[in-house]
Amino acid sequence: MGRKITCRYCKEKFLAEDIYSVIHITKTGREEKRNYCCELHYRLEEREKWLWNQILLGIDSIIGYKCIAKNKTKMIKEMLDNGYTREDVYNCILEMKNQIIDALEFRKDIENEYQKLCYIFTILKNNIRDVTVVKKNIQRKEKKETEMDLVDIPEETMKIPVARKKRTTTLKDLIKEVGENGIRK
């Protein structure tokens, strides 16, 4: 039995020969070996890191300069704790960016960096649900369209004639059914 190594993404243990390993160079220049159970988990972790950096850059571009306050990351994590994904937050920032910049320019009383962050995240929290619902609806429609494109049915087979049945019986129908002798058939 071989050595068991933990996947960095899903935290499950796998045998050493089944692991997907990546050599990563850290900020200090040191090589570090990172282990994943499959290449997909490596790609997912890289995507999450990219989204996190894009969220931070999006907030910085809204403010107009690089914000180094810890409150920024705390507020982002608070949104993530409410059940939204990094992609949802990123999409909301992309959708609301120009409106938030206009709102900050309109509000001249907000001068402090913390106040700006609170104002930005209040707008994002109020609009994130709307943005995610719209994005999911668009994705659903695209998925249905691709499924419909895959299935090509001729028009003749789409319209199938259906013989309708009477669901209610009238008094005339009962008289016909009973007949002359008064016994129901």
C-alpha cells in the first residue's frame, strides 16, 4: 500500500500514484509542489484565485486607487458567506461598476475610504441577487437553445393529431345508452 496524499482542493486522500502534481513558484521564488486529485480541481482552484484577484481589482477601479484596507476583504468574505459564489460577486461588480462610480461622484459627502467601501458594498449587496437571477436565466435559455439545436425534429412529426374524448356525458347520451328497455348497456 502506497503513501496517501491529500488533494489541495477537495481535501480527500488519494494514493501517491493517482495524484495530479503541479510545481508552483511562490512569491519568494521557492518551488512548491501542489497536489490535486485531478487536473479539473487544479483548474477550478486557479479560476477561484483569478476571480478573487479580479474582484479586488474591480473594487480598486471603482474607488479610483489601490485600496489596501483589510475591510475590503472582510466585506467580500461577508458576501461570500451569504451564499454567493465568487463568480456571482464578480458578475455583480462588472454589471454595477459604472452605476456605482456615478453614485460615488454624486455623493460628495463621502470622503473617507471606509465610508466609500461601505457605500460600494451596500449597493452590491442590494443588487447581487438581481444580477445572479438574470445571469442564471440567460444561462438557462442558452442551454435550452443548444439542446434544441442538437435535437432536429421535422415539422410533420412535431404536430401529432390527437383524437379528443368527451369527458362529460349529457342526458341525451345517457338516454341512448340506456335504450328502450331501460337497462344500461
